Amino acid sequence: MEKQLPGTLLEPEVIAEMVLKKALADYRKAQNEKQIDDTLKNRKKVEFFRLINELKRTT
């Protein structure tokens, strides 16, 4: 078993997993926002609302 990081009650593996999950969530959100921008530029109303609803579910 690994030692805990100083000042935390979490093991390094747990912290690493949390950081990776946050980074992935941030990346997915940025990709979704880019797609939303593209649908606005291309006036794709149905796709825009689908992406907006997806963004709401993930935030």
C-alpha cells in the first residue's frame, strides 16, 4: 500500500484518478462548446438543442 500524500487523506492513485477525470470532463465540455458554436454558425437548430441538452446533463 502506498503512503498517503502529506496533508491529505487520499492515496496518490485516488488523487491521480480524480485529476484525470476532471481533465477528461473539461476536455469533453470544451469539445461540446465548440460543436455548439459550429451548429450556431451553420444554423443547425435541432443539433444545437441536442448539444445544449447534453451540456446541461454534464454540468
